[in-house]
Amino acid sequence: MSYEFLQTLWFILIAVLWIGFFFLEGFDFGVGMLLPFVGKKDEERRAIINSIGATWDGNEVWLLTAGGATFAAFPHWYATMFSGFYLALFLLLIGLIIRGISFEYRSKDSNPAWRSRFDWMIATGSFLVPLLLGVAFANLAQGVPIGADMNYVSPNGIMTVIGLLNPYGLLGGLATVSVFLLHGANFLNLKLEQGELHDRVTMLSKKLWIISVVLYSVLGVYTYITGFYGRNIVDPGIVPIAAVAFLLATGYFINQKREGWAFIMVSLNIVFTQITFFLMMFPNVMISSLNPQWNLTIYNASSSQYTLTVMSVIALVFVPIVLAYQGWTYYMFRKRISTDKKTLVY
């Protein structure tokens, strides 16, 4: 395999890892954010947690693998992004930690105040991560200050985070949060048995759909008028249009109470949105807002041909195994969940 082919292949594989993470962890984060708002009683909140209890930690493996693959395949991309976004990524890690701790410690005490505290920690962590990821991806799309030496040249620390919280970055973060909320509500509709909690989630999903359409549409228009679509060498074609169409179709299926199709539509919106992003970037991995000649590309940021070859062989062996195991997990825990305390796992 040629060096250029391997570089392109690993760009595609990293894109697939991010797509998998956003799709799978998207409804996890959405469920976590909804937890203290739709669950009125402890039994209801426990049922909501149980809907993702067997899979949430496995879904985070996609993020870890995406980070590890970036480090191995494109070390300059990894170094520049993690140094420039250091504090933002640190906050993201804090969000993941408090979320994971809360899942594990919530049921250690039956005190309502104890459980409520951890419920809000789950919601906070589940909100913080997609917000920061949306901000990060939006900034990658519009470009960040990278110098000729591939170093991030913006001020360090809190000033870097403030710089990332520009209007386009915030819009990207809020749009991501809104779509994940809708994704989580649709997932709960699939996982919960019919009843008061299910009806409450269905009503909320209709409102979340409107918010998602508004924020997502504004983000799309902003992206188009600023010319971010025009810098790539690959034409996204109908991919971004399809992403919008899938989100619009979600509202129809929610109103028709066709829960499976509503979930599929949001899932396709997330997948096609990520495909649009990586098509916009290729062959760049980070765009310099200072000088286009200082962009990081798959060619100047990659590892050696030997490294990419070895990684390809390893991926060919282990990726199918991981996919098969995760698919089996979802199959085993496919049944709907009741709010009956006798059936709940604490």
C-alpha cells in the first residue's frame, strides 16, 4: 500500500471512530442530561439510568480509540490540537469523570439528597462534554491560529478557552447539545415501557425537535455564508442537505409515534453531519486561521509509512472483534425497561 493511500485510509478510520462516538455516546449524553428533568421519582430516574447502564462505559471506548488513533497516525495533529485545546479538553475530561463516578456511586446510599446530588452531576457531566466537543469541532471547521512551526499561537490557559467560545464555536456547541438531547429522548422512547414516564419523554421530544431544528439550521446557514464549505477539495454534495432532511423528518415520525424511525432519523443526522465535517476538512486535519499554507494536513502531520502499515494490520484484526462484541451487548440488553421497582437494578 502506498504512503498516500495509508494517510487517507487513517483519516477515514479516525472519521469513522468519531462518527461512532457521536452516534453511540450521543444518546448516552442526551439521556444523562434529561435524567433530573423527566424523572420525577426515584424509580423513574433509576429506569432512565438503567436504559444506558449496560452500555455507557463501552460507548466511551470510541472516544479513547479516536484519541489513540490520532496520536499514533497523526502525531502532529494530536500535539497541536491537545496543546491548543488543553484546558478545554481538561474540562471535557472532568465532565467524563464526574459522570462516571455518579453512575457508580448514586445507589450507594438510599438518601434522596444523596441520589439527587449525583443525578445532577450526571446531567452536568453529560451537558459539559457535548458542549465542549461541539465548540471544538466548530473551531476546527472555521480555523484556529496555527503558526508555521505547527504550534498553536493563541494565549495559553483561560484565554485560549475564551477564544474558543466565539459565536460560531458556541453555536456549534449548543447545536450539538440540542441534537444529543433529542437523540437521548428518542432512545428513551425506544427503551421505556409505555406509561407516564414514556408519555412525558414523548411530549418533551417534540419540543426538543423544534429547538434542534432551529439551532442546527442557524449553524448550517452560518457555515455556508462564512465560506467554510468552499475551502475543501472534496465537494460535500448532498450530504449536508441530507443531514438537514433527516432532522426535519424526525418531527414527522415523533408525531406519528414511530419511535424506531425517529431514532434512526436523528442517528442519520448525526452521522451525515460528521461526514460533512470531515469532507469539509480533507485533506486538512487542522486549518490555520493565520495562513492557509500553515494548515496541518494528512501529509505533513502523519506518522511514517511503516507505522501506518502496522496499525492497519492491527485494526484489520481487532476492529471487527470490538464491533461484534458491542453489537452483541446491545442485542442482549434490547428489552424495554419498566419503572416497577421490583424489576430495576440498583
